[in-house]
Amino acid sequence: MQSNISWRHMESSPAITAIINEKLLKLEKCSERLSSVDIIIAMEGNAQRNSHRESIELQIKMRKMTMFIVKEEGYDLQAMVDECFDIAKRKIKELESKVRDTRRK
């Protein structure tokens, strides 16, 4: 599985990158159909006035299936990473069960 982490309007953080890489390994175990995951972490707002929000977006592509996007916004980046990957894991399991159900019929 290919993965790409993009940081927009902010510096990359080794701690967050390590957490994301750990979550990607767990996500990869959920499905063999994962082909790529693009992660976009961005800061929105004005950093000089401390009125900024961060957002994380996962663009997940699966083989022989459509791409889906999971997006979270907030102030705590680590919590948003956890939430995004939890949502992505649930969606992957839903898609996998749909594929299994259609094959059984």
C-alpha cells in the first residue's frame, strides 16, 4: 500500500507522523484491497492571532472500488488523527462486508 503525508501551511511534526504511520499499519491489516492512502494535514485561519483550526483529510483508494474521503476539523490534531482512522476503519469494514455479501448471492 502506498501512502503520502502532505502538510499545508504548517511544519511537519515527527510525533504526529509516527502516530500516522502506526495507524496506517493497523489500517493495512483491515483490508487487502487498499491501494493507497493520501493524508493531508492543513492549518486554516490565522496563526499569528492564535485563531487557527487544523484539519486532516484521508483519501483512501481501494482496488476495484471507489475512493472515499474522511475529513475531521478541530484544535487537537492527535485526537483528530485517531478519529479519522477509526472512521476509515469502519468504512473499510462496511465496504468489505458489502463485497462479501454481493459475492454470496
